[in-house]
Amino acid sequence: MSYEVSYQELNQIFDSLRLHYKIYAPKRLHNVGRYCNTDMIRYEEIRSAEEIELKERSVYSPKEVFYPVNQTLFHYTEYGYLESQIFDKDLLIFARSCDIHGIKRLDKVFLENGTTQDPYYKRMRDKVHFVLLECGEGWESCACCSMHTNKTDDYDLAMRFLPEENKVLVECKTDLFKESFLQKPAVDFKPEFVEKNKSEIRVPEITEDMLPQIYQLDMWKEYNSRCIGCGACNSVCITCSCFNTVDTPYTENGKSGERRRTWTGCMNDDFTTVNGGHAFRDAYADRMRFKTLHKVYDFKKRFNTEDHMCVGCGRCDDVCPNNISFSHIVNRLYDEVEKIKEEKK
Ligand code: SF4
Ligand code: SF4
């Protein structure tokens, strides 16, 4: 069922939901952007519908709400340890279709990868409920249609905001939040999804026997000079899941402190450095090759699924300080793979 509410009515509903939920949405943070006097759109807890940024995509993805940049796992002393606690409330997250798909990719990595689920991820993920945000036309770098993430039915609520008319159309996809809207006028509303993007990713069909040739491709070498290994592309990616584990002592003797995990990524320096100082992928070209294959080959193979890891959200293209476009890299790889296929005929 779908309903119509005013902004004021929706804010009253938010007020009562906040007894049991923390509500997160993309929000405009003033003067904290990458350049002077620019804003940043980022996920933050909201108290009213007016705070939701609808016109611009968030720089960081919603994963930071339940898989934060820094997470304390447990506190320790020389006598034992105490696991970190989390809040009781559930999480209601406004998210776009590609991001909901991206979170499903994270679920595979943290919950379906081997025999043990990641308990620190699971305890937060179990709290998450989605409100689907419509995208309208999307943005320049979106490639959700290429990655088949432009549509989803995995949400509890969907909303269309019509600020000029002081109206919000709400679809209650499940019964979870239905009671909050039952007294409101029923309307005929279903969310609309993007059907075509300006950007396109041509995903190569890679087979294992092609990998030695793919490793040797000249195209990777360009990134030795273009990429600076800042890792910004990893940080904003909804599907990047890697972290470092660090002990932070509270005392000089180091016997009490906390163990934290902190995001890191395959493009960062030291990501593959092991004891003795050897790094397995020191060259930026090697890191780029690894990241690209991970996003459009390894994940699909590892989990035996139809889905690639990349969901085509386009954030990595937008954030790269050297204007390196990931969709362009995958398209170049597609052309190279087509050549390899021809040679093999
Ligand atoms: S690789 Fe880039 S386009 Fe793909 S999911 Fe990550 S940030 Fe989005
Ligand atoms: S954001 Fe750009 S420069 Fe930075 S690591 Fe990624 S590809 Fe390289």
C-alpha cells in the first residue's frame, strides 16, 4: 500500500520512529568538502525530512553507518578482555538501489565467506532497514544499468519527495512501518527506477585461461604514473570491505587498550606489505589490475554468483584526484579481452 503525507506529518512519524530507530540519510555538511568553501554530502543521523539531500549523491556510501571507518572490537587489560557494546536501536537507512545491491555484496564478504560470519558486522547489519530513495535520472558517472543494480525490491519503505507541493509519497513494501501510515490518504505510488545511464560499463567475460595474458597487458602500466595510491576510490566504494586491525594502548606499558579495525584498501601503500618489508603489489599498475579484476572477475568466481562486485555507483570516478575513471578502465579491459578471445579462436 502507498500513502501521501506532508513533510510535517512525516517529521511527526520520524519523531515516533526515533524511539526505536536511528534514522540515517545523505545530508549536506557545509564547508567540509574537498576544496575550500565546498560542501560534502555524507550519511548522518537526521531528525527531519528537510535534512535529506536529494539532488546530489553522497560522497561516501551508506556502508559507513553500520560498518564504520573506525570500529572498536574489544577492550583489553593484562587480565582479560571485554567486547565493545553497541546501541539498542535499529537503523533506518535511506539508500539508493545501487547501494542496497552494494550492501548485499558486503553481506557475501562478511557473512557468507567460509564457515564463520563476522560477528561485528552481523550485529550491526541485523539492525538495518532500508527506505528506498528514487534517483530520477541519476548522475554523470552512474553505471547501475550496466551492472544490473538499477532496480531492487529489497526495502521496507520507498519515498518520493515533492517539496514544492509539501508532499511525500510513501510505499510500505512490508508491514514493518505500515502502522505509522495507515491513517494517511492512500495513493497509487510505486517507485520509479533509472532505465538508462549516461555512463556505460562493458563488463568483460573473463575466463581463467586468459589471466596470464591479462596480467601482462600494457594498459596497467599507465597507472604507475597516473595513480598516486591515495585510496580514495576504496574509501568511497560501497563494496570495498578491507580493514586493518590495530591495537591502541591506553597506558604506557601497553597492557590495557582497545583493538580497533579501520578501513583500508588495495590501492593504499603498505596494504600488501608483510614482515620484512616485502610488498606483494607495490607498483600502482599491479594494484589497479588487482582492484579491477577483484571488482569484475574474482568476486563473481569466488561466490559462484551472477553478480559482479562493482555495482556501478560511480563514486570512485567522482572522487579520484587524478580523474581516473574506473568505468573507463573496465571498458578498456573489455576491449583487450575481446582481442584475446579473437586470438584464441
Ligand atoms: S568500484 Fe567504483 S563504481 Fe564500482 S561499486 Fe566501487 S565505487 Fe562504485
Ligand atoms: S582515487 Fe585515483 S589516484 Fe587515488 S588510488 Fe584510486 S585510482 Fe589512484
